[in-house]
Amino acid sequence: MSKFSLKGRVAIITGGGRGCGFAFAQGLAEAGADVALFDVIDPDPSALAQLSAANNVTARAYRVDVTSLASLERGFAAAAADYDNRLDVFVACAGVNRNVEFLDTDEAEFDRLFGVNCKGLYFSAKLAARAMIANGTTCGSIIFVASIASHIAVRSQRSTAYCGTKGAVRAMVAPIAAELNKYGIRVNSISPGYVRTEMTAPFPDLLEGWKDEIMNGRVAEPDDIKGACVFLASDASRYCQGSDILVDGGVTKW
């Protein structure tokens, strides 16, 4: 459908080197967008090449640390040079988690989580918005990746600080959307549920236990959540502003 097409558009995805971030990049590329992947790790070279070749789009990776404003500025400058100053879609997906109880959480762990999940998201989105305003895009879309952890107390995983970061992410969406609305930029978020990624792989017992918490009885694969990103990036969601989409297999309703 033409409303879901992203042909001719450019997207930047933080945390795009693997997991959900790479899945979002795949979905956007499949819809026709050229993609730039920001991450502190490099994606698999063959997977990146396949992403480009299979969809006839340009796909490049950049080593970017979202906790460093200087690193972000270098990444945006490099992408602007490579993509002729075009930017239409920005997906803030970079994130980290720690499975540690509230009473055992130390300051360093807390600062690390908020540095990546909140500060990194906030300032990367700010740079993306400035780039969109400067290039005059008429289809600007900023997508924050929140979590079911911003909606519920996650029963099976002790991650209070992580829940706090994702609550902050979701709380930012509406006020940022309100400020950027005058520039024609839409700002929305996605709240994925339990997803099998490199972040969750170290917890096989949790992955198995999560099945009982999910209405449809299975843990999501990254491929299961990319459609929501394509929707929010495309003209099909042009009336969505300041919204959050739950993609959780029914966890929060179960």
C-alpha cells in the first residue's frame, strides 16, 4: 500500500547494530527507506550488505555512543554527508538493562541506565529534529522505543531503574510532540513486550517463564515488532501524534 511506502526517505536508527534496532532498520528498508544505523557495536557485515541488496536501498553503519553528545554530533554529521542532508525518520532504540533488585542497585548502574535510555534518547532526538527542520522534510517522524516496563511492574525481572527510564521515555513523547508539531514533525513511541534479543538471551529461565505471562503464549522475535515502526514512520500514521503503541502479545492485558 502506498501509504506505508517509505521510498525516497532516509531513516536513522540508534541501537541499530542488532536486536530490535536492526529489526526496525530491516522493516524500514523493506518499506523502501535508506537507513543509517548508529550503535557502539558494528552490525554483522553480511547482514548489512543483505539489508541493502535485498531492498535496493542504501544502508550504512556508524560507530556512535548515544551517551556522548560529541559522538552523536559526529554521527549525525557523517550521515548528513552520506545522505545529502536528508533525514525523514528517526528511531531512538538504543537501550540497556540490568537485572538487579531495587535495594541492590548502585549509583553507577543507575547512571548507566539513565545515560543510555534517557539522556541518549533525548539528545539524539533533539539532533534529529534539528536536522529535519533544517532540511525541510514534510514527512518527519520521530519514534521513541519505550517498553511494557513503562506500563506495568515487570513481575519476573527485577529492573526498577530500567522501568524508570522507560517511564521517562514515554513521558517525553507528548511534550516533545507538542513542541515539534509546528514543524510538521510527528513524535510517537512503541512499547514492545518481551522480545528474544541479545539483551534478553543471557536470561534463558526468564525467556521460558515469560511465556506464562503472555496472552498468546510466546516470546516475540524482533521481526514481530518491526511493523509498528514502519506504521509510525509512514503516512499511514499521519494522524498519530504523541501516541504510544503497545506491541506485547497481550502481556499488559493478561
